[in-house]
Amino acid sequence: MSQRSRSSNALKTTRSVLSGILDNLGIAHKIEQHRIWLVWEDAVGTQIAQNAVPARIRNNVLEVKVAHAVWMQQLQLLKPRLIEQINKHLGDTPISDLYFRRGQVGRDAKPEVKPVRELPELTVEELDGIHQLTKRIADDEVRAALESLLAKHRQLDKLAKMVHEE
């Protein structure tokens, strides 16, 4: 078997393991939806992309920052067509609605600054659970990166629960 074939098989195996883990965590569709940042201009066109940008996704609703009120009104009228175009680019992970809000768009846009909260520590059991999910990945670098990603996701989940309980 050639080196290329083994490498290709290893990639397919790693991809299937990663896909299974993301599905198991229930975040595969969220990750797929976040492709919108990569395909935004193709989905909506250059003119709209210069005046409106995706800001975040929550519960399958894409929040879009729009440069001017006139553009907000125009995009509101185009909403059904925009949703259709966006979903064509996203495939099996559709956006159900668009929410437009006024904001800075483009190079001059300032990122939203939210107060920084320290992430909660994970328990030994939580860390062991993450390790159990990734132990079949042969590549040490890929396994370590995925464990880091999953740990951060668990920490963010814990933080969200803490904030919700406050």
C-alpha cells in the first residue's frame, strides 16, 4: 500500500472519529452553521456583504449587523430570498430566520467587548470523559487539539449554566 493511500485512509478514519465525537456532543450542526462566515459574500452577493455582516448565530437565527437603516429595511424585504440563498450554501444545517441590527460593518468595525469571566475548572471525571472520547485518535497532535477544543466547550457550557443560575 502506498504512503498516499495510508495517509488518505488515516485522514478518513480521523474525519469519521471527529465527526462522531461532534455528533455525540450535539455541536456538529452548530459548527456547520458557522461556515456562514466563510460563504457570506457568495451567499448574499458583494453589495450586501459590503453593508451587512453576520454577527452570531443563536437557536438557528442568524444575527446580521447592518451599516445603515436604509439597508436594514431593504434586507428585511429580501429576507426570504436571503434565507434561501444562505441555506443553499449551508446544506443540511439551515438558518431558520435572520435578525438585523444596526452596527459597524467592514474594516472600521470594532469588535464587541464583553466582560471577561474566568472559565470554571473541569473535574477529573469531566476530563476523563473527554479523554475517553478521543483515545482512539492515533495522531497525538490531533488528539491533543481535539481534547483542548472539547475541554473549552465543556468549560463554556459550565459557565453558561452558572450565568443562567445567577
